[in-house]
Amino acid sequence: MPRLPRPLRWILLGSVTLALIGAITAGILVYVVSARLPDVQSLRNIELQEPMYVYARDGRLIGLFGEMRRYPVDIRDVPPRVKQAFLAAEDANFYEHHGVDFTGVARAVWLLAKTGGQERVAGGSTITQQVAKQFFLSSEYSFRRKFAEMLLAMKMERELSKDEILGLYLNKSFFGNRAYGVAAAAEYYYGKKLDELSLDEIATLAGTPKFPSSGNPLDNPERNRERRDHYILPRMAELGFVSASEAAAAKTVPMHAAPHERTIEVHAPYVAEMVRQEMIARFGGDVLSKGYHVTTTIDPDLQAAAVSAIIEGLRVYDHRHGWRTPEQKVELDDGMDAKAIAAKLRRIPPQGGLLPAVVTGSSSAGLQVVLADASQLTLGSAATGWTGKSIASLAQRGDVVRVRRDTGSKSDAEPTWVLDQLPRAQTALVSLDADTGALRALVGGFSYAGSKFNRATQARRQPGSSFKPFLYAAAFERGFNPASIVLDAPVVFKDRRGHMWRPQNDSGNFAGPMRLREALVQSRNLVSVRLLDAIGVDYARRYISHFGFDEASLPPNLSMSLGSASLTPLSVARGYTAFANGGFLTTPYFIESIRDRDGKEVFKENPPTACPQCTVVQQPGQAAATVAQTEVAGFDLSPTASAPAAIATASSAGTSKATASATPAPAKPINPDMVVAPRAIDPRVAFQMQSMMRDVVRRGTATAARVLGRDDVGGKTGSTNDHRDAWFSGFGGPYVTTVWVGRDDFRSLGYREYGGKAALPIWINFMRVALKDQPERNPDPPAGMVQVSVSAGGKLLPGANGSVVEWVKAEDLDRMESYTEPDVDPNAQPDEEAFDIF
């Protein structure tokens, strides 16, 4: 065999040498890059970002939080045609290759070299390579990044199954409009689940990840349709995934994607925001992307009733004060069509069922308006009659007004519309389970869209007379009782600077000596002032703090008797639960349980619960349940040791003056895991306050609530100076509910807008729904009480000779024995007494 020429031998040797050097270099490069590749096994346990879900107690959706719309789906639940569409669009050979399509890679490398890396080129990336890039690599366009992507894809193919990789791709891919994953895209663009999609919709979604921002079916339907009709569907037919006729039929379907937000089934935006803040406080700022499922204590029916009650209540209040000027004005050019006019309303949201509308003119037929959907209405006299004004004087062209559907309209096809306006006042409603403190309904304002300020938990307002039950309870602990006599007469406060303040009764008159029951029923301010002076301000503040109030928030002077403390509606409702549940302090809560993305329960609330008759049952090896405290901050809140002796004395007296309370109901066992709530007040005091507040409803300032037709309903109205605040707090059945009405700017609600007029109707409309099918709660008197007869002047009478019957604490009998009715001239004018307020 002839020897090769020397030059040729050198060329061959050089080629072999270069090939060896290249192979060694490539091997080193592969080794170095491979050593730095991430562990693909982590993809088996990857936690994709999911929103946080908030539910009502029955599982209905209240809210979703998170930057991404993503609802991960198991690859086994993805319909075959959906898989086929994405394979046709991205990687037809997915189930054949080992992670890299070398033909496509070669083309990409050549184009990248040709452009000098200055332009983006089609990368020929397989689905596996795209998954590698999505989870582990940057978006950098370079040989180094592409090489790492290839090696990582091959590594993934060795360690993960094809279905695992495809599942990661379908759940991770971005489809525009914050939709991540094919399930979220199907829901957002079509409002459907994957198995409900038609072929044209599947092809549309399959073509979206290529250009998710600039080519999604909402923002650029033409570009998306081009890809659907000229690439995706033909490719599916070519690969045999669909027939040619099916592809042709799908091409004829117009683009019809539209935004479909996940349906919120329970309207409780203030509660949803409370949950969001609480979850961040517990788990950190990234909690909103970890797929937690939070079940709240909210009752959907009660929440709906609360929303309806505040909207109706504020509308009635607002209409009492007449029509105001329109809320704003927009510029309208001559000749503008309805669509252009409607665009002016784009940034004005509906509030409380009131839709914004632009006035375009008026005529004898009525006021012409255009809604945000470009529909046109004419509001005649029937729609504007409540204003009491002529149509021409109501609004001018360009004015923005509000309209609402008439709730009496029976046809959705031709609804009746009414002119309306946003109320100036705001409101808050809180309803708690009296025994556990579970939040059953909460509304923090007229409209969350109009104001995200939660007045139920954040607004500190003066409760006025609705604070009086806390003061009366403090006095009953000091020996007073519902039959005790206190003088209703003028007083004057004087501060250090010599300023004088003369509190008045709402009626402006004075009743003289009166029983405390009547004083609360009639809400006599001056009796409260004298009562607080009698028991002492420091004592009262310390005692009232047992209802859950911060003692520092209670004014250290006699003005506290008139409800001058600044309290939130939630805190007032919490305090009232102690009256309704027999004297226990509940802790309001609104999160019932928390589950992670896998359905594992990570938190379950075990609330301290009121249980007057509970006893502890301790199983072997188990810790006993927490027992209710009977002594708090130096106060003995249980029936005193002297009570049995007092009852015995009364029973053996020569003339029967008292009847002892019945034998206490037998104690009932409780689960060892149950936590019994701490005691706030003596159960006998709670019983007395319940009785007195029921009288407020029967014949006092809240008689409107008698329409509920229940004997267990009680509560107290509240109003403040110049009618800046209107309150009603009360109980019935298992619930305690507080309603506040006022203005955010602290201006007056208007003439004679008392709690019984502005707040009580909202409370009634809510409780009418809440108490439906609920049994009445009329507890028996607790142990340590006696039933007595007293005169109208408060004197203890023998037997049942008195016109007034009261249940009092047994140890208070001695004080009542020694009481002498005052000799009062009914025609005398009571003298004014002076007190130092500081």
C-alpha cells in the first residue's frame, strides 16, 4: 500500500489531533456543565405558585388572592385531545426523542451563528427543553445556555417519565392575562374545565404559549387565529389527531374568548381581606402563592342578609334626607355615540348595586342616561318620584348619577330602573356566635369598591348609650340591682380650666328617683352619670375591661357613663356576648381551618366556649379540659358563699319576701379537648342584664324589634352628640349583632337620627333572617338568685303584693330590706349637682 504524501499525512494527523482535542474539550465541557446542573428530582415535589382560596363555612368561595391564576391539574385528568393539540403545536415527536431534537437544534445553532447572537431565532426546543428552561434556566440567548438546556433536558428524560414532563409543561406555561397552566387558561378565557373545551378552543389555547402577551385570544385574537387556523389545526390533522373535516369545521368558529373570573359565591370582601392580612401575619408574605385553602366561620345566608340589610337601611336613611347634586361630571362632545359615552364610566365602579350612568339629556318623558355597557335608559317620573323634584332640575348633560334595578321588578328581560345616589353615611355590621365568638357575618361599609376601610374592625367611634349595659353590670357587681333607685336629675361637669358641661337626657326632662330597669329602658343619661359616680370611675374601668376592652381606652372620668370611649363595632359585639352567653368572655375569630395545597389540615380552631353547666370529664391519660375562671382581676364572678345563707334566711322569714331560684340544671360533661371560655361577669348579673335589655325591646327605645315576634330578643340603642353615631347592639337566639351607622367625616347624620331610627332597622332586617328556624334562648335564673316583689319606688314588699317582680342576687336582700322610699314632691324641680370631671 503506497504511503500517503507527507502533506496529506500531516493534514490527517492534524485532523485526528484536533478531533481528539475537540472530543476531550467537549467531554470536559459536558462534565463541567453537567456537574452544575440542578437536581431534576426536585421537580417531582415542585410547588407551583397557586392562589390562596378563602371559603365560607359551607365551602362556597369568598375570595382568591395571588398574582397568578393557576389551578394545577394531574396529567391523568388532561383529556387526550388537549395533550395532542400541544404536542402538535410544540413537539410532535415528544414521546420518541430523548429530550433533544437534534435537527431542530442544528438549525437553531446555524441561525444563531449567522446572526451573531444579535437576533432571537427559533430554537427548535422540545417540550422537555422548555420545561428545563421554565424551571431552572434564564431567558438568555447564548450557546452556553442552550448547551445547558440540552444536557438538562436529557437528564430529565432519564429520571422523569414523559407524562411527568408533559404535566409540568401544561401546568407551568404562561397563557397571558396572569393565567398560568392550561386549566387556568381554560377557565379564564372560556369559563370551562378542560373536558368541556371544544376543538377550536383547544387549538386556540395550544397556540397561546408561543406569544402569551402579544398573541393571546383576548389581546390579539387575529394573531392567535392565524396560528390556530394555519398551523395548529392543520398540524393536528396531519398527525392524525383529528380528521380533516373536524379541523375544517373548527376553523370556521369565530374567536370568542372572553374574561371569566372565578365566580365569587359569597359576597364578603371585607372578611376576605381580613383573612389575607391574618394569613400573611401567620405564614409570611409569600403565603398568597402557596395554594392554601382557608375556611372561615362565615355563614353564607347570614352574610347575604347582612349585605342586603345595610344596603336597604342606608338607602332608606339617605332618601329621608332628599336628593343631592350628582356625584361628578364628565365632558361630552356633540355627536358622541353611546359607546363613546359609556367609555367615560370605565373607572367608576358599581357600588352596593348602584350602577353609574351618564346623563345625556332630559325631556318630558324623563331623564336620558347611558350605562357602562352602552345601554340607554329613560328614567321617568316613576323612577325619580322619590326625589320630590322635577326631572329637569335633577341633573344636566354630562352629570354622573346612579341607577339601580327596582327590587320589585318581576322581569329580567325588561327590568325597571330607579334613579338613586350613593349614601353619605357609612355603616358596619358584625354578628358573632354568642357562645364561641365565631364571626358569622361582617360588613365593613356600604361598598368595598368605594372604600376598603373596614369600619367593623378599624373605625373607633363613640358607642353612646349602647355602652350603658357595661356600666350597669359593673354597678350590679357592687350591690345595685334592677330595682335600685337612682335620681334622674341635672348634673354639671367642671374641668380644671373651669369649663362647664351639662349632660342632658335626650328627652330634655328629668324623672326624679327611678328604678335602674326603667332608667335603662328609657336610656336616661343622668342616671348613668350618678351611677358611675356612686361605684367609682376606677372600679368601673377595671370591671368593664373584663368585657374585652383595653382599660386604657376607657375615659378616666364620668363622661364614660355616656359612652364617650372610642370603640370598634367588633369590640362592642364581643362585649355583648357576655350578656347573651351567661357571663363568659369570647374571643372573636373568623378562620375555622386551613388546609395546604394537598388537602392536609394544618390548622383547626378550638375556640374557648361559653358553657355555664359544663363539668370536666377526664379520661385516663388525658389532660382535663380548661375550666372557666370564676375570679378575674380580684373580682369573684361566681355566686358568693353568702348566697345560700341569704336564700335560707329569706325562705324562713315570717313573711315570704323571696322565692329562691330553681335547682341548677345538672352539669353536662364536655370533651376533654374543649376549652371553656374565661368568665367575664357573674352569671347572675348577665341574667339581670338580659332581662333588662329585653325590656328595652318590649317597651323602650327599641320597640320596633318586637316585629321579630320573639321573647329572647334584647339589646340597647346608642346615639352620640349631634347624632354623629347611631348604634344598636343586641342578641337573640345564638347570635349577638352590632350595627353602627355614621359618617366618615364625623358630621351629623341629621335631625333625630337616633340609634333606634338609623341602626335598628338594619339590625331587624338582618336578625329576621338570622333567627329563622332558631329556637328561642330563655335561660332559667342561675343559682344564687331570688325572686322578689318591689313597689314602683323600689321598696321590698311581702309575698307577691308588689306590681314589680325582679330577680336579684341573694346577698342583695339585706340592702333591699333596709331601703326606704324617698319622699319626693312630684312638682319639685330637681336641683343641679356639680362634679369635677377631672
